[in-house]
Amino acid sequence: QVQLVESGGGLVQAGGSLRLSCAASGRTFSFSSYTMGWFRQAPGKEREFLSAFSWALGRSNYADSVKGRFTISRDSAENTLYLQMNSLRPEDTAVYYCAASKQMLSALVSGVHYDYWGQGTQVTVSS
């Protein structure tokens, strides 16, 4: 089993920045065994794929809506995944989730088949 806990959300003005963290734990967890992803969901809307990283494949991927503004990274020693968010816009307001997938390629490219999810952290961007 894998446990994921997000943190770092909050209130920020448009144009500002936030860095979200996702602490991963579990007896068998390692970044090499999972594709890690970031998602968000606003009230009444579908969950949206934002970004993913695969250590095993040596690749990252970004949705068009955040490409050039958001950056995914990780600290392997601390089992922590990050999402650096710059140039934030009001439409970025949502609950942000991290997730882990055993299906590396499809999770990386298409943002599907994720097995474990965090509880989410709220990000609010004011105009």
C-alpha cells in the first residue's frame, strides 16, 4: 500500500506562485516503481490531469493548460513529490491531488490508471 499526503496549498493572488508537496510512504514504495502525477478538481468539474513524472522512464509530461507555468519534481531521499506553480490564474483555483500509478507509460502520457490518491490540498487564486 502507498499513502500520499499533499500540503502547500493556500490563497495567492493572480500572478503569484505556490509549491505543492506530496509526501509518499509505504513499506514497498519507491519512485522507481511508480509513475507519480498531479491532478486538480474544481467544484462541479471533472478531475483534470496536470503533470506526471516517471523515474523509470526518465520522462515527465504536462497538460497544455499548465505547460510552461508548472514544474514537477521530486526528492527521492525524502520520498516527496513537488509541483511548482508559477504565474497562477484564477482558473487554477481547485483542490490539487497527487497520485501514484503502477502503470507507468499510460499514466505518464495519458494521466490514466492511477492506483493511489492523496486527500487533496486547496489552492485559491484571487483576481
